[in-house]
Amino acid sequence: SRPAAPAADSRAKAAPASPATAEKSIPTRAAVPTTPPAAPPVSHSAPGLSPEQSGVLEKGAAAGETQIPPAVQGLGEAILQMGTSGQDDEDIPADPDAPGVFPNPPDPALDTPFEEPRRIGPEDGMAQAEAALDHDQAPEAARILAQLVEAQPKRLEARLLLADVHLFHLNSPKEAKAGYEAVLRIEPRNKRALNNLGVLHLEQGRLGEAEKKFSLALEVDKTYVDPLFNLACVAARSQKTSLALSYLDRARRLDPQVAGWAAQDKDLQSLRGQPAFDRLVKESRP
């Protein structure tokens, strides 16, 4: 018997939708006052001056004098000389605790906007299930597919693959039958579900039920080679040699690989020794 391969579109990966960008609210700024506050009164006293020297400055300011007394001028020159005789500003180490001083450069990673983790979508789940099957992890594939079916009951490719896993990997015909029948309730003319449900009946010896399912699948698609080959298997097991050879010839015309299938399929054991069958099998040999 020949189970239907997964549909081509079941292995296609849609690009994950980009997560919606969250809008960021900008905090309102406090209004800047238009009238500046009154300036504090200016004191003409200077540190390091005697009361008499400070009094001279205040009197000069009050009288509008612009000439600096000699004592005060000499003090200013001394302070200026002290400032230039010391270390340059570049040689003075910066205080790490001073505002605006950064001992280490800022970390660009801290400015990276937060991104939410991408959610796993249906296509990702199908890809994970197929990867699990590729690594002989059928139970894990069944678990992933069951979650997809629960989330999206009408996701036919997930239901079909889950039924296939139960039938061909986990030896769970009851679960497989329920899966194919669930697909047919949603889509009665699903050719893959019809064919693989026929394979299940064929493996259980229910040849009449198997023949009905294969015939329905072939009605949906006359060029569908799998049910045509499987009808040959049903006919061969029913000892209908001529009918089996006719089905095989039609199947080979659709797909040359049928010769290789026939050479290995035990359901066609009764045809061995028939000239037409032997010629067909020879075509598969290099």
C-alpha cells in the first residue's frame, strides 16, 4: 500500500509577522516661567580681604568709581600669578563624583529598546513537528501537533500530519482513524485523508472499506497515483490478478516510480511470476 505524502504546502514557512510596535507616550514638560526671578543683591566683598579693603570697594562702587585701589589691584595680580604657576587644568584629575563626569563610557546596550520575544506561530509549530519527525521523535511531534489542532481545529494540514504520525510512527490506528475522519468532516473530498484512511483499512484487512476510500480519492483527482496503486494492492490481495495488473499499468503511466514501489510491496506478492508484473519490476532495476 502507498500512503499519501504530506501536501507540498504543509512544509511551506510563512515569515513571522513582525510584532506590532508599541506606541510610546512622551511625558509632558513643565512650562518654563517667562519672568526670571529677581537677582540676589550683589556683594562687593571678596574672600581674603580685610574689612577696610572691602569697605573701599563698596564705597568705590557706590560713587561710580572705576579705578581699582592699589592694594586690591596688587592682591588680584598675586592671585592671578598663583593660578598660572600651578598645574594646568588638563593635568588636574576629574572628580568621578562630580556631576557630568563619566568615569566609564556609557554602555550602548542600555539604550537598546526593549523587544518582546517573538511568539511561536502555527507555521513554526509545523516546522518544529516536522523537525521532530526528522530526528525520530514521533511522540514530541504528536505533542506539538496536538497543541496546534487544539488551538486551530480547522487547521487541516496539522490534523493530517498528526493522523499520519499516529498511523505510521506510533502504531496508534484508533487515533489515526479519528484524525482522518475529523478532516473528512471538515472537508469531505480531502484526497489525502481518503487515501490514508484507505491504507488504514487495508492494513487491518478490511478490503471492501479500503477499496471505497481509494476509489473516492481517485474520483477527487484522476491523476492521483497513490490510490490507483493502492487499488492494485486491494485487487491483488483479493486474487483479482487482471484487475491488479490493469491498475498497476495505469499507475506506472502516471509515475515511473511505481515500478520500484511494486518491486518492494508485499501486498502484490500474488502477482509475482506474472509476465506483465515481472516486466514492470524489471523497469525499476538499473
